Amino acid sequence: MALREQTSGQNDNDVMKSALDIFHSDQNQKFNLEHAWRELRHDVKWCSTYLEKEKRKPVDPVDGEGAVPKPEERPIGVKVAKAAKKRKKTGKEEELAKLENLLEIKKQISKQSFLESLLAMPEPLSEMESALKMKLMLDLL
């Protein structure tokens, strides 16, 4: 409202004082968050909502006057990021998961075949072979 009532020759400080007076008359209290407002007024989060509500007439691209700058795209929020992680994996991620699963199966099969070859060996096994045999048996069980 203070911007609409801005007259020629008024600077931003005059408009701010007018806005504070309007707030005081409407709410019957002082606006005590001016420092926060000054920090956040040009933040993307607040600019985008203001520009969506504000209706402007289409502007001739050659003229350029009255053009509204497009705000930067807002980063995704925490909830959206968490939901994206929970969603089903797509294309390449799904193929990667299948390949990792196949590699794990291949490792397990190679361990089993190595254990079978150790079990097929005659009984006097070296210390290292018997330790490896016990370790493989524990891993596969």
C-alpha cells in the first residue's frame, strides 16, 4: 500500500516509514522485525510469491519498460528431496542396481566354488588353507 501511495521525490526510506506508519495504524503495535525484513526482502522465496500475485500488462519486448525480472528458481525443500529418494529408481539407477546385484551373486558363487575345491582336497591342509576354509564356511552360512 505504501508503494502505491509513493509520490514523486520519495526515496525508499520514506516509503518504509510510510509502511511502518500504516502497519502501526492497522495492528496497533510497532513492527519490530524491520532488520529481518531488510535482509529477506530480495530473497527468492519472497520475490517469487510477490511476482505471481502481481498482475501486469504484457510488455512489448522491444520497449522493455515495466518488464518484471524473472526470479531465480527456488531450490527444492527437504520434504521434496526425501520423497524423491523414496520414489522408485529410474532407468540407469535401476540398471546399476541390477548389475551390483549380479556382481554380488557372482562373488558368492566364486566363494562357494572355492570352498568346494578346498573341501575336495585331501585332509592334510596347510594352516592358511584351513583358516580360509573356516572363514568361507562362516561367510556362506
